[in-house]
Amino acid sequence: MQVTPAQALAGTVQPPGDKSISHRALMLGAIASGQTVVKNFLPAQDCFSTWQCLEHLGVKISSPDHYQTVLVEGRGLNGLQEPEQVLDAGNSGTTIRLLLGLLSGQQFFSVLTGDASLRRRPMDRVVKPLQAMGAQIAGRQAASRAPLAVQGGKLNAISYHLPVASAQLKSALMLAGLYCQGVMEIEEPVPTRDHTEKMLQYMEVAIYKEQNWLRLPGGQQPVGKEICVPGDISAAAFFLVAAACLPGSRLVCRNVGLNPARTGIIDILKQMGARLEIRNQRLYGMEPVGDIYIESSPLQAVVIAGETIPRLIDEIPALAIAAARASGVTVIKDAAELRVKESDRIAAVVKLLNNLGVKAQETPDGMIIHGTDQPFRPAELDSYGDHRIAMAGAIAGLMAQAPVTIRQPECMAISFPDFENILLSLRTQ
């Protein structure tokens, strides 16, 4: 993919449906009573991995209108069937980790795997507490890497303090908690995205929250509902950053999910001096949604750290481009989790910036980025097969002296199949 320099971005963008919420709508719909109707589902590779795995578990999923509406026929808590084949989560960490929780409570045997990237990612943070609940899970490297074999069965509720701030881990334990005897108790070190809790409550499952504690009584049956998926703020992030950085840009991102656990990027862009405003706020079910208006403005360096990190962990590749255009030195820390994403995103982002002529260096848990007001130099950038690195490289190409080339751009389809076309449509040159 070749990206040529742009004068500015202008217009309106509707980001695709939120990836996290699309996954959860399929999974919770699968174990609900009755039908779940999912509007604005994200038709991307990661979500299709969840779809396919659930079909192998006996769940009927269909779409009458090219994925604008997806129908999930719920099989109830105990209605899933033993799969005849290995369940392939593809590149999706959400698929494999949440399914580990769901499958731990089933009275059958299953095997989960993924692509080469996913097979390198750590699974022990999910496996160990599930084993403590009574699940039998075996796999490579002491069950810390996929493929993983799960013999589901009777689970006992535990009280568990999450060792890392991870919404995937929390969600896996909540799904397993539905199959427990007793009350599952989970404590987070800092709040993480709460889409699973909100959707369970929307589907009539009682959950009790107090400070960083969450309590889920086992044995509850989710009820099928209509779920409208907000636009994905992680996808909108790339357009927001590009519009903030390119002089003369004015952009509207419509129907974007504004869950407080996900809006760290908005807070940081405002701290950097972005001219950003949220209008038309409302609710999709229990999820807040609104329209984001942004104009270009001079940006200042910031420190991104602490409790803000879980609220923007997926947006750091985009924010790194904003930091490269900001005046001063931006420091990102407390983000070691980036090392175990689809790629080592700390190393990948720093290499990308260096190739563009930006002074940046890795730290063990983040990076230091020296902003520049000079156009990026033309380069050939490696995506490392990571959709967010590829999209970060693409928006950087808008601000370069000459065309920038992205290798392996097809990985963008993991979360945003139409990214390139939308980017082209917003250019004023």
C-alpha cells in the first residue's frame, strides 16, 4: 500500500462497529435464551473468528443484510455442543481468551488454537485462575501457549485479584463465573473496559460492583436482546490523530462509542491541545455514544502513564504519530502490555518512527518520542502483520515529504476492512 502526502482531511467518517463489543455480542448471544439481534456488527477477520468458533459449537448465526444485522440463535447456558474439530481463533486474542472462560464451564472437550502470532501470545494469565476454579486445561509451555486443550466441567467460584489490568482476563473469568457454584469475585488493579459487565447487565444478569471489585453470582441465564454496536473508538483514533496533525483539517466521526474506560485517547488529545468537541451524546443500550468533532491545531508533548494506559492501550500506535508531530518530548510508560500484542508494539512503533526520521527510543515499558515540525521522510514501513501498526504507518504517510509504502497492509482487515477507502475519501488533495 502506498500513501501519498495529503494537504488536509475533511468530511465525515462513520467508524466500523466496535470490535470488542461485536465479539461479546456473539458470545453472550450464543449462551442466551432466545434470539440476539446485533446491529452494526463489525465484519472483520477477528470477529469472523469468533463467529466460526461458535458455529462449530452448534450455534446458528446468520445475517440477512450483509452484516448490518446479525442474528444469533441462543442455545442457553448449557446448550453448546462438543466441536468436531479444533477451534481456530485466527489472530484474535479476544476470541481465544474469552472462549477459554466459556469452554471451561462446558461438559465436553475442546481444543483452541490460532495463527502464528496468537500462538506466541501468553495465555497463562487466563489459564491459571480457570484451573484454580476447577477447569482442566493443557497445552504448550505448561499451558501458557496455544494450542490449548480444555476439558470443561463443574467450576467453583473463587475470589481473584487480577495481576495485570486486562479486560480479556476479567471477561474470561466472568464467562466462567456464569457456570460456577457460588459468587465469583474479581478485583482489578485499575479499571479496564467494562463492555462485558454492561452487556451482561443489559441481558438481565445481576452483577454487583463496588470500587474495583466485581461480584457475579453463578448460574444466571443471559436473555437474548437487540444490541446496537457503537462505532469503534480504536478505529476512529487514526482519523482523529490525522485530523489533529494535518493543518487545515476538519473532521466529524459519527456514532463513536464513548465508554469512559475507552476514552483515554480523547483526554490525551485534549491535553496535547487538540481542538476536539463531543456532541449528540446518547446511549446504545448501556453504552454511551456520540459524535466527535475535531480540527487541526498545534500539539504539545505529554506524559502518558498510570491509570490512563488501560483506557488507551490499543490507541498508542495512533497517539505515537501525534507525539511525533507535537512540540517537545512525549513519554509513554507503564505500557509493558504492548510487548505481547499482535506484535511487540513498543519495538514496532519505535522502528516505524525511526524509519520516518523521528527520534524515538524504546524503554522497557514504553517509549520516548521527540516531536518534529519537519515532514516525515519517505520510507518503506513494515506492518509486522499488525493491523494497528499498518494503520499508524498509513496516517504517517499523509504527513511525509513523499509517498510512504506499507508492507503487509492486508492485516488491516483484522479490525478495519475499509480503512484505505475511507482514508482516500477524506483527503482534500
